[in-house]
Amino acid sequence: MGARATSRDVARLAGVAQSTVSYVLSGKGSISPETRQRVLRAVKELGYQPNLAARAMRTRKTGRVAVVMGIPIYNPVHMLAGAGSAAEAAGYVMEMHSVDGNIQDRSERILELAGSRQYEGILSFAPTLPTLEQNAPRDVSIVTSVNFDDDMHTAGELADATPVEAFIEHLAALGHTRFLHVAGPPHFASAQRRNQVYAATIERLGLVSLGIVGYDWTGEAGVESIRALPDGTPPLAVIAANDLVAVGVMRGAAERGWSVPGDISVTGWDNYDVSPFLFPSLTTVDNDRAEAGRRAMLRLIAALRDEPPPDGLAPLNQIIWRESTAAPST
């Protein structure tokens, strides 16, 4: 096995001073974006790992941050990947802790981690008690993301429902006058907001709503919503709770001999991997969980460096227009 790469090796490969490598990995100093990228490429090429123990002894900094989350009901890999990439780019090692239980349990665990002095900062992806930060050691930064509730359901920016308004406005401009919303379960903040925006937009534009139905995230909810419609319903635009529900809507339309998008335009949510390959391909909303994780970590890094958090960022939810939406054929 070869000798472990040092910061001097990184500096030599990147063509910079050794102090520049230190500044890039610690986030200190004024380093140009080009130089920063050159150093990070050298770090990756050499597989350089900072000596955290030595740094901790020298600076009283561990170079480690923790991410805490509740036991998730979905795969959090994209969100954690985004957070991890931001931490690595800033020179930190990220470790993840899943904590079962309620907000009190989670807050107590975070205080234990902070008190251990193993981490310079802690990022919680689920809500914490309002008193958490005042009870934590002053030299440990703690940031709580607002994008998930206590059950790890989406909240905050990830629950932004403005794409529903954009869907309806666009489809109305194409000539649609009648709409149906196949909604998610009402105890989800994201589903509640979409219901509210749907109803408000329909009323504001003077359109006809055939109802808010379904209240589930399943394909069966989509199928049944179409089966329940009376004959002669099309043309119609359906705003579905997610891509699986939208696939059910398309299945129900096919069973009744209704074409998509000729008779029924359909929108989904979540941009599943299969959605671009459906026939027709599905118009949907891409919610960038990796970017949500990255932004949350950037907030923690800003707190660690006593800098303002990033602002002026693009929305996390973006509409992807595809073939399942069009002007009504009749």
C-alpha cells in the first residue's frame, strides 16, 4: 500500500501553496473559484483525507459534522447525497444518525452529540425543540431544516404548491375549463397546500372543478377517480397527487376509451424515473431533494463560519412539461 497523500502532495499537484490547500478545506481566506476547483480536483485524484485528529489537537476543530433525521418512510439517499457533497466541498466529514421517537427524543439525542464534542456542527432534517440551541454548547453550531415535519413528510420549500397554480393557468390558457384534483392524504402538509392552491386557482380563474377526490398516494386512487366520472366527461384536466396516481388516472382513462392528452390532460408530481418513458410521457414536478440537502448543509456551514446563509435561490420544485398535457381535442 502506498504512502498516504499529504496536503503537501495536494498543493504540488494543484500548483498552489500548502496554505492555499488549508484555506480551501477550511473555508477560510479569499480563494478564487478556479483555484478552489483545482485544489478539490487534486484532493479527489490523490484520495487525500485530512488528519482530523491532528487538526482537532491543533485547532480544537474536529472537521466533522453530523446529520440527524427521524426514521424515514422514504429513501433519503438523494437528500443525504446533496448534504454530503456540500460538506465534503467545504472540507468536512459528514456522519448520519437516525433517531427513532418524537421531537423530544430527537432533541435530547442532538444535545448528547453536541456535548460529546465530536462534531463542530449538527444538522437536523426533522423538527427540534425551540429550546434546543440555547441548551447546546455554544461552540457547536446546530441548524434545523424546515423541509420535513416530525414524520419526515415534506414541508417548507419541498411542500411549495405554486406549481399547481402554474399547471391550471397553463392548461386553462390551452382551452381547458374543467378540472379534477386527485389529492394526497390530508394529514400531509404538501397535500393540504396543493388542495388549497387548487381550489383558490379554480375560483380565481372562474373554472369548473369536478371535485377534490382520492386522498391517497396510490395508483388505485387514480384509477377509481376516473372510473367514478360520468359518461361524456371529457375534455378534462386532472391534477394528480403524484406520478403513481397520475399513472392510475391514465390507466382509468384507457379503460374508458379516453385518450391522453386528447380527452384528458394529466399532471403528476415527484418526477419518477419511469415518468419520461411512459406513453405519453408524463408532465410532472421535479422536487430536487439533493438540492434541499445541499442547501441545508450550506446553512450549517455558514453558521460554522459565522457567515450569512445563502439566499436568492431558485425554487426546489420545478415543472417538467411533457406529452400528457395539451389543448383539449374537442
